[in-house]
Amino acid sequence: MRSVAAVAATLLIALIALGCAGEGGAREPEARAAPPSAIQPATWRDDRLTIATLGHASLLMDYFGVRVISDPTLFARVGLSLGPFGSIGPHRLTPPPLAPAQIGHLDVILITHAHMDHLDLPSLNALPKSVTVIACKRCGALIRPLGFSDVREVGWGDWTVVGGLKVTAMGARHWGKRWPPPLGNNYGFNSYVLERDGVRMLLACDSAYTNLFGALAADPPQIAAFSIGAYDPWIRNHANPEQVWAMFEQTHARYLIPIHWGTFRLSREPIDEPMHRLMMASGNQSDRVVLRTIGATWTMPPGASGALRAAAVR
């Protein structure tokens, strides 16, 4: 058990670091009502794969009847949670498209790693505790105290099934210490491959450039979601858009969903630069990049699965 002095020192380090980045401040523990949103989960069909981007790494999905959310960040800030006093950390530059109450039914929460912009405790606490949480090894210690009854920790190569949705963990080139890095515990990090009704999707963890995802080309996913921001100066942990396009092509996926951009200022590049660079990298294949704006919704076209698999075996 940490002493009061150690906790105070940890808080001081976090305050100094966040203050130097110009991201200080507090937030209310409850979200304000979201503005009218184009995202309408209640209208989604359970016989399709529909995905909406909620900003940063948060994707809301109807995966053929299984409702999934990834790395939910549903409030105005992420960072160091101070319980009833709110949080300190980066402020959203784009408002959350949905308030927690507007998300509707959920079956699965996916947590890729324990960084505070991915494992946001207030956001998790605002979601129903009956939802199954799938997370990397050791993240359960952070999640179970919130009251979730089904928390499944999976390591690379492990898989689990919820409602017919198979979720398999794989690696990335990243790191998993909780803030502050010098004192935080290492909770690991996961990418995930989702599969149901013959449709596969890669949800990549934040990652520097790696050939690791190329292994998926033997049975390519139809969709791959990759983080495209926070590369300047963090290129050793976050690929730049050109590197993301190369990793995406190595998977042989048909569609790319860009995440981890345009929501929080976590690095030096201009907030819109990642998307501009990605579109330049995609060249005459830009139609493969979907969900280019935060708050957008996309449904995989009917028949896309069969066409892609036929192309893969030629």
C-alpha cells in the first residue's frame, strides 16, 4: 500500500507534466448532454456490421447483433481521475458525439491498454456493469473495482467468445504502463481480431511501425482500424500515417478505419495533419479509407465479405 507521501509525489509529477503540456484543468464527473448526433444506434440492423467513431480510439459497433465499444472516452477530458473531484488531463477538441445514456445496449467493452486516453475510468464507470469487458493481462485490477462482473483478461494468442463474437488478442509495438510512466505499473497491451459471421476485423493497439500485422494476410480481415496520430515526437510508439498505410496494406484488408486523431492534443503535429497525410498516402485508393470524420457512421456494404475472400485466393 502506497504511503501518503508517495501518492502526493505521484500527483505532483502528473500535475507538472500535464501543466507543461498546457492541458491542465478539471472536469465534472458527469457528462453534459451531448448535442444532437447523426449516430443513431437504435436504428442499426443486427444483420449488418455498422461502426461509428466517437473520437480518439472509441468505436461503437453493431457486429452482426453484438454491440461493442472500444476504449471508451465519453467525457470532456481524459487523464488522472480524482474520483468525485473530476479529472485532470487533456481536454477534448471535438465534443463527444454521444453521451453514455445515448449509447444504448452494450455486450462487449474492448480495452487495448491501460494508458489514460484508452482506459478512462470515469467513462467505464458510466457504462452498465453487466457488460463483458475484454482487456489485456493485468488490466482487470483497474476495471473490476468499478463493479464489472465479467472481466476477461486475454494474452496474445488467447481468444474468448461473447454472443458468437470471437475476440482474439495479438500484439503491437507499444507499451502498457499506467501514468505516470516512471512509477506506474505495466498492464500490457493488446490488439484484437474480431470475427463473426465470416467477417474479420483488426482493432490495432497504438503501435509504432511493425511487420507484425502482416501475419493476418493469410486470412485477411475485411476491416482494419489503426491509430494514425501522436507520432511527433512519439514515433517510437506511434506510427505516422504513411507507416500506417503500409501496415494496413500488409494485412490485405479492404477497408481502413483511422482512429486516435483529432480529439485530444497529445503531440506536436497539427490536429488535422494525420488525416491529411493518410489521404495523401492512400493515393488513388482513398475510397478504402472510411470513417474520416468524428461522429460518422459506416455500414459494411452487403456482399463485401464474399468479394474480398474471392480476391484473396486469386
